[in-house]
Amino acid sequence: MPASFTPKKSPNEQKLKALFVAGALFFAGITAESAQAAVVTSVRPLGFIAAAIADGVTPTEVLLPDGASPHDYALRPSDVQRLQSAELVIWVGPEMEAFLTKPLASHSAAPQISLASLPAIQSVLIKESEHHEDEHAEAEEHEHHDAADHDDADHQHEHEHAHGSADAHHDHGANDDADAHEGHHHGEYNMHIWLSPEMAKQTAIAIHAKLLELMPQKKDKLDANLFNFTDQLAQTEEKVVNMLAPVKGKGYFVFHDAYGYFEKRFGLSPLGYFTINPAIQPGAQRLHQIRTQLVEQKAVCVFAEPQFRPAVINAVAKGTDVRTGVLDPLGSNIALSKDSYAEFLLQLSDQYSRCLEKRS
């Protein structure tokens, strides 16, 4: 039988084969990376909790950039891509992040946890401040006067706007921002759940359960992460209690009505807030009430926020002995790590005590 003949490959064919192999390896790498897509959280504090549970298992990313607020954020195309490729999306719910409602309702959406829908969290939610209705009426009055300044002739349109007409919001070009305003401002419950250590623990338990469902082979690591998080959380709460003990009973105002869970847990004494929805400036009646209490020395501090630093706070405090401070409810300067939620609670506590105790 004649010997078989194998034609020698030309240099061009060899190069093509090498390119093909390299391409196959490249796309295989992409596929492997996609299989390890990140856990994506809406806001940074939820990312702190997720990073602790997912430590050594899968990366964690935060959707909102530093300086942005969930109250008025608008998704970018790159955000939508991140949501679609995520391993798991964690958010509070439409009452807080209205901008996520439609993307996460899509049939192509990634697995998700809507924390406000969990029974363990629903059972410990607290309602918005008792002054909600007065603040709501004041905000509408404020918007009414703004509309009047822009268009005195259109009296009927102003009348509808002052009564909360959805059409009026649409005519002002609010679109999805109107949904965000409506969802938070008219919400019955305080949805800043990451400011509650108890709800942070329930959030960690829910993330652990979902990741265990998605990655059962990582059970040992996930179990260890949850144990470490809850143990560190208990220790951190004790530290915060000690840090804030000297300032109990000292009155203050916060910029917006977000801190109720933290204040209730650690026995702080807020006198009130400037606004419920930080996208809306407080009305004249509200400012007069706050100014009166500052003059009467019922408050020792007023707090702004990095995301919203309105001049109105400085204007109201001007000429009084009240101090001004900054509370960061999102922990904007804290990097994601297994220890970041503890760092967040300690930083917030220090921000309170620094102003209330008059420390430099």
C-alpha cells in the first residue's frame, strides 16, 4: 500500500490556524468571565452588604456612581447592559429606585432580590414621619408657586399642578422622574432600609440564600461569609452605642427624612428634617418652623448631605449658634470590601457625634 501523503501547510495557513486558536481562547475567556458576572446593587450601602456575603465567591458592583442619589437617578445605556449581564441584582424596590422598575420587569432581566418585598423586612418597616402630610402639602404649594412664576397666564394648569395632577407632571417634562418623585414622596414607609442594622442582617441572609441557590458549590464559603458578617455587625452595633451615648438628647435637624431606622436603633433625638424628598426644596412654613427652633436653641446641629448641599441650610442657620455638619447616608467614600458595612456604620456615627459634640 502506498504511504499516505500529508501536504505541508503554507505559512499563511499556519498563521490562520494560530489566529483561530487564539480567538477561540479569547472567546472562551469571555464566556468564563460572563459565567462569573458580578452581583450588582442599586446603591453603595447594599453593595457593602453584598460584598461581605459574596467575598471570594463573585465580584460586587454598584450601579449608582458616587454623588448620585436614588431619588432622581436616570439610567444610562451602560447601566442597562450591566443589569442584563449581572449574576444577581439587589435593590430596595420601586418605592426607592423607581428608575429600575421597568428594566427589572423585562423578561431578559437577571435574577433579582427586591428587599422591600421580603416578609422579614416588611415586618420591621416604619412609616414616614408623622409630618409627612404637612410636608407633602407644603411641597405642592412650593411647586405651585414655581409654576406660577414660570407661567402666570396658565391659571388652570397651575391649579391642576398644585393638586398633584399626573398630567401636570408630564407637561413639565418629568417623565420617569415623575415616577421617582411619586414613588418616594407618597410612599407610606421609610425605604432607607440599609440604615437599619436589623434590616442589613436580613438583607445579608437573603443575599446568602440567593447566591447559594445560584452557586451551590460555594456553600462553605457563603456560610462562612454570612457568619462573619453577622458577628462583625453585632460587634459594630456595640461600638456605635458607645460612640453615640454622649450625644443622646441633643436635638438636631437632618436634610431629608432618611435616618429614622438608625436614629431609633441608637436612641438619637432628631427634631425634624428639611424635606421628605431631597429633590424638592422645603416650603416657607417649614423653614420658618426650623428657624424658630434654631433661634430658641432647641437644636445644636443641622446636617447637610454630600449628594445634596442646599444653600437653604446655611441660610436658615445664619445668625444662630447652631453648628452645621454633613451626614453621608450612602457612604460614598468607602470602598467595597467584606468590612465596608461596619465602616459605613462607624463613619455615620462619627459624623453625628462630631457635630453634636462639637469636635473638630
